Amino acid sequence: MKILTAAQMREIDRIAIEDIGLPGPVLMENAGLQVTAVLRNELGVEPGMRVVVVAGKGNNGGDGLVVARHLHNQGVDCPVLLVGSLDEVRGDAALNLKIALKTGVRVVETRDEAAWKRSRKILSETPIIVDALFGTGLNSPLQGLYERVVNDINDSGALVVSVDIPSGLSSDTFELIGPCVRADLTVTLGAPKVAHFFPPAEEYVGELVVADISLPRFLFERPGLNLELVELESLVPYFQPRRRDTHKGTYGHLLVIAGSRGKTGAAAMAGRAALKMGAGLVTVATASSCLPLVARSSPELMTEPLAETESGTIAAEALDRVLELIQGKDVLLIGPGLSTNPATSAFVLKLLEKIKNFKKPVVIDADGLNVISSRPERLSSLPEKTILTPHPGEFSRLTGLGTPEILQRRLEIVPEFARRHKVHLVLKGHRTLVASPAGRVMVNPTGNPGMASGGTGDVLSGLLASEAMQVGDILQAAVNAVFVHGLSGDLAAEKIGERSLTATDLIRFLPRAIRFIASGGEDESENN
């Protein structure tokens, strides 16, 4: 599902109206009907109840007038508080204002703060307010009367349903531009917008419902619409039962280069996660003194001892053996728990130089990324199927940008980085982003704050490497892994709570998450 800016949504509307011939009033009618259906079916609005629509003078207000008319026709007491005068309403909204008045809808003009002060008491007498004040076209802070209206809606104590976007938010940024409605539920029209998914704006959206207003679907496949929300339905084909005539070689052999003294858990969790995700074979190559701990973590893992430093990290002398181990492997994972010991860093940099023509996927995580950040010029010579998996701090070191700037500008920085360096990039965190060299950016909806603990990134790197062996499309493999990683965390948090969640819980709940996706969202609620 595409995530759009205001300009992109306007262009789709324009093509639908001018080129295809869908009249604007029809789209407005469809929008109002969809919001009405949500009020009726999701919130239980029925005849005899009261709902108040707070409407602006533009198209968002026109949508609200359609809602008021349909609720009025269904026996709901639904007055409209129009913030402005009747003669200021224009276009399709004016048409629906005329229809609403002729069908008996009570429309109260509020031209100034004094008029609003007289009419706002209606807000305290209703359990539900429909916010149809401003839509996606807003790009400056609300002031004066509009700010007062927004504050009074928020202070009303009513359940607030926003049409398309909470009034006061901008569709083009997830930063707050000024006062805005805090909605309990938002019914967005046609497609979700940027502000719906990222904090702090998303905190004002409440539950999000995407309403189909009958815009042709091919309009959302136009070039340049590169930001997409990952939907569970798109993953179902990749988690179906395996063919009966397959064997362990069918599902690939992963080589994990990871671990150091005190960080053997990272290597072990990456390997175990890869196996649980369906890898046929997993070999963990680690510093020789670390091998026993990794081997004991899971009998299914194969292990290889590597030359080590006095500090118990992989030594530069391990390079020749690793180059031998790479032969015949289907994916290479570098980084979990490696350390940035100077000798280990030299090993990693030399290894990357030697494998720059490697034709199979390479996942670089954790200390692998930290080593590269010391020599950023190496970004230009990574293997063609490289997946980088930084969290914001690691990405800050890779780019030289501050973490606050990365978080604020992630939707432009992430795809630009992936295009420039010809890598697939997974920026971890709330709403993890997966970007391809072609510019596509996928937004992951799963995961929770309980996953903000040590080791969860190591689990993800194992899932990514495993899926990259089983799915030919690197972007799809990364999307699958990130989604199931977050879903495992969600299922674990549901069972044991966010506070107690650890990285190994993600591996424990992984089979349930995979079954959940394979079934299209049916949860067996197993006690595992």
C-alpha cells in the first residue's frame, strides 16, 4: 500500500477527475459514505445518538457535510459546526452544503471566536465528534479561531474521528507544525499519508482506517510513488508449505562471521535465528576460544574456529581460512559481536576487498558496520547484493550525520544512501525502513518498544541472511525478515509483556509468527 504526500494525492485526484472523468462530487460522496460506514460499523453509531461534525470551508469540510447528511438520514442527531460562514464554502463542498441544508441538516455558522464560544457547548453534549476542519492541504500552523477550535475539540472528552488526517497535521511531514486535533480514529481517504505512520505526528492519529473511495488502483502504481507500507497479505505466498521433494541444500548454506570474547551470544543468536527462519545449513565462524560457547548454544549449528587475537577476537590471520569457507556458501553474514579491535577491523576491511565481486547476498550488521564507518570509502565497493542493517546510531557513523537529523529526515536520507551506494538498507527502529538501490522504500508496521534490548538486532541479521537464501528478490527477502521479526516481538509481548521481552523470545515466537503469516493472519494462540 502506497504512502503519499499531499502533492501526490492531489495529482491522483486530478487525474481521476480530469483524465478519467470521475466527478469530484462523486469522490466526495464516496469519502463521506466510507466515514459514515466506519462510524456505524466500528463505533456503533445508531439512530437516536448524537454526533457533531466540525467542518471547515474546503473539501475536508465537504466530506464532513456528506457524513452529516447520511447520519441525519439514518436518524442520528448530527449538527454541523461550520467554522466560517455559509457563503465562504466553495466548490464541491458548497454543493454538499446546499444538499445538507435542503435535507434538514442543522448547520451552525461560527464566523469568529465569539460565535464559537456560543456554539461550542454543543461539543460537551456529544459522545462523538467528527473532525472535518482541515485535510491534507495544510502546510502552516493553525492560529486564532482555528487553534481555539482544535483545543476545544481536544478538551471536549468526546471520541474524535478525523476525516483523512487530524486537523493541524501536515501530510508531508511527521513533525508537528502547530496545534492539531488528537484523534481516537482517523479515516484516511484513498491512501495513507506520511504523517499517519511516524512520530510525533502518528501519536495524534489514533487507530487508522484506510478507506477505498473508488480511485482506480493503477493510479497508485505511477512512477515516483516509492514509499510503501508493508501489508501482511503481500507476504503470504513466501511462507507457504515447502515442496516435498526438497532437501537441506535447497534452502541454502549460510556462513556467519561473528562473535568475540564476551559477545558469543550475538553469534549464537544470529545462527539460531537463521535456522529457525528455514536455512538449510548454518556455519558460524568465530574466534577459536569462543567456539565452544557458540557450539553449545545450539547443536544444529556448525562451527569453524578462526585465528584470534589476545583479546579473543578474530585476527587478521583468519582471512585465508574465511576465504576458503566462503566457497560454496549461499549467503555471507558479517558483524554480530565481532568487536572493533584493530586487528579484527583490518580483517573485515580486507575481507570486504577480497569479496567485492561476490555474486551472492552479503548481510553486514553491528560491528561490521562500525568497521566500515571508519573507512566510508569502502561503501562504494561492496558486493552488489549487500544488505546493510544499521540502527540510527550506526547509520549516523556511516553517514557522518547526527542521529536527530537522520530521524527527522529519514525518508529522504535512507533512499538517497541506498541509491548512491547501490545497497539495500535496513534502518532499524520504530517503523523500520527497507530501501532498495532503485529507490523503493518499504515501511514496516510490526514491532514494539519491548524489542529495544540487546540482541534483537543480531536475531534480525540471522533472519535476513536466512531469507536472502530462500527468496531471490533481495528487497522482498529483507521485507519478509523485518516483518516477521517485528511480528515475533508483537506475539511475544502479547504473551509475556514488553518489559520482560528479550532477544531469545523473538526466536521462541518465530514459528508462531511464520504460521500467522502463512495463514493470512489467523492466530492459533498457542502457549509457546
